[in-house]
Amino acid sequence: MRCKGKTKAGARCKRNSSEGSDYCATHADQATQSEPETADSSADDMFGGEAEPATNEWSNEEVWDTLREVAVVGTVIVAALVFGRWIKVI
């Protein structure tokens, strides 16, 4: 399940929650600060997870996290392709 914590920029955390908690290890301190459940938040769990508001805006932190993830995956793919061709040459 996804962590219910908020980043410093106010965005929702993208990490998985720790076992037996609604928060990851980084945001565990927010569990004691959480707001009381409202009628709207109980409806969020209808499909097994918390609903997020529809928005096309990303925080700078989310953009950089996504770019880092894409860069790592891209680097691994390129390295695999180059290494695979190098093995075929030998």
C-alpha cells in the first residue's frame, strides 16, 4: 500500500508503506499528526486505496524523482544493449 505521508513540498509520498502502518519509515512521524477521518476519506478506500485529486500539476520534487528513475532505467537498458553486442563480437 502507498504511504499516506506528505513530502516537504506538500506532495503525496510515492513510497510503499511499512508493514502494519499507513506510512513509510521516512514519514512514520506523520502518523501521530494525521487528521481525523472524515466522511470523504472513508469513501477514498472504496477501491482499496486512497483517491488522489485529479491534477495535471507536478511538484518539482515529483518531476526530478521521475527523471531520475527514467535516467536509471535508460542507463541500464543502454548498458545491456552495448554489453550484449560486445559479447556477440567476441
